[in-house]
Amino acid sequence: MTGVEILAIVEENDGFRGYCRPAQAGEQPHFYSVYVRNEDGTADCVGDFTHHADALAFAAAIERGEVEV
């Protein structure tokens, strides 16, 4: 693991399917996803949270080694 990231996420539906994407500036996120960045540059989502504060706390616990992912 090379880092931990938090993304604000918006859920959308294009009339055919539902999907999620990163929120743009000024958009209200539906939830926050925590990702760990891997040595090869890929990222794995390790948690979704309704509140940004909960995502921050989880990310901090990962960085301190209190949560194994």
C-alpha cells in the first residue's frame, strides 16, 4: 500500500442502469469511498461511508495500522 484516498461519490441513473462516479465541484455527494492505493498504481475500494467524518476516521485507522485491509 502506498496511500489512502477518500472520494466523494454521486449515484446516477442514465435510464438504463445505475452507476457511481466521483462528485464534481459543487455537487452534493451521496456517500464517501475510501481507497487504498497499491504499489502497482491500482486502487481498491475498502469502505463506503455516509458521512465524510467516518471516512476520514477509517482512513486514519488504516494509515495507523489499526485496520488491516
